Amino acid sequence: LVSGASSVSIIEYYIQKAIEAPTAAPAPAPVAKPVTPEMSPMIEVTTGKGKVFIDRFEASVDQQGRAVSLPNVRPTQASWFEAKAACDKAGKRLCSEEEWASACTGTAALDDNGNGWFNDDTIEGNRYPYGPFYEAGSCNDDQETLTGSPVSTGMRAGCVSGGGAYDMAGNVAEWIENDQTRASLVGGNFGTGEGAACNQRGTMFGPGLRNNTTGFRCCAEVAVPNATVDTKELAAAPGDMLGKPVPSFTIKAADGKDVDDS
């Protein structure tokens, strides 16, 4: 079943997969890969331009503002501006669409129509990081957008690409591209459902958007180690502040009066 309003490239994808497997046998269950302590923070990806490295996990940010790729932590909420700054501080950068899509599909992405974008063309490799067809429950993509929330990185052991990158579909949509004019969110979020896929890209709200559906991961030309692996050094996620005392502060309001935490 191909549900929803699909683009030509998606229809072509399903036709091609049917040609490859005309018996229409059920897709095998995704191979779960539980997170282990010895896993490297980045994996190698092959693109049409060569080899690059991409974070294995969605980024969290330490108290110095550096992006780190750690398992079993809540992914950070970030705007494109914050994501770019955190990658830069870590000695990395935001991924290009070509790099991100190649990591997700398991095959070097091609710009078939020559317009500088890759997710609007024929889908090379698999549409989902875990395989060719949608497998409900493999990724964190089946919640209500207004009431749901991300899960910890690497928690869904079945939501992993062939190269070993976790949560590339669902959970939080990820910012890509170092150029602000190309800033995009890819992969869908925890409420995207079947549309949380390797060829999902959106630019509707602009680079300033930050909420619990937006995150990122970084890329680099070499494998960059994490700045820290101590979760106590991570910056508090916005959700972690709920129910805690307001931090002490004093500011001057527009009318010149002082306002403090009381």
C-alpha cells in the first residue's frame, strides 16, 4: 500500500522495488542493533564526492556549546543557527543534503535533475534507513505531534542505517546545510509517521524554528572525537527545566523598573 499524496519520485521508487522483487514478499524485519559503549561517535559515509563522516547519533550539546554524538541522551532542541554554531564549536559542520541522504539511504545520492538538491529525485538505495519499505514501530515516528516527544538517542534499536547511524527517520527533524539560504529540516519527527523517511525535506518555517521537533547531527571530513562523554557536562534540555525553581536573575524592564526572579 502506498498511502498519501506521493511525488513522482516516490511512485517510481515503489515501481522499481516491485520490479526488483515481483513476488511482493513481506519485507524482512529490520535488524536491531542495540547501542554498545564501544561504538564510535561518527560513521563513514560514501557520497558522489568521496568519503565523509557523520554523527552516529542526533546531537546533544555540552555546557560549552559544543555538539556531541552520544547514545542514551535526549537530543537537543535547536534552530539552524544554534545547530551550525554547535557543530562549528565541535570542529565539525552541518551536513549537506547529499551527505545526509547518502548516510540514510545507504547509497550515494545523485542529483538527477541538476537543481542542486537530492531529495526531489529518484531515490537511490532505501527510502528508510532500516530498509526499502515502512516498518511501523522501527523508529520513533508514530506519536501525535502536539502531544508527543522525542526519545533518547539510540533507544530504538531497529531505527539504524546500514552504516550504523541511529534515528535518521522520526524522533527529531534534523537541520542540514551550512548556507542559511539552504537551511532545511530532513527525516521527519516523532509525529511524521510513514513520511519520516530518507527523502523527507522541508523548509516551511525558516532557520529560526526551534522546538521539540527540531534537532541536528554534524558531519566532518575526518572522524572527530566527542568533546566530552560525561553526560553531567551536557547543557540542560528545555524539558529538563520543568518543575524546577526559576534561576536567580535581575533585569531592567522597558519602563525602567527592575524585575527579578521573585
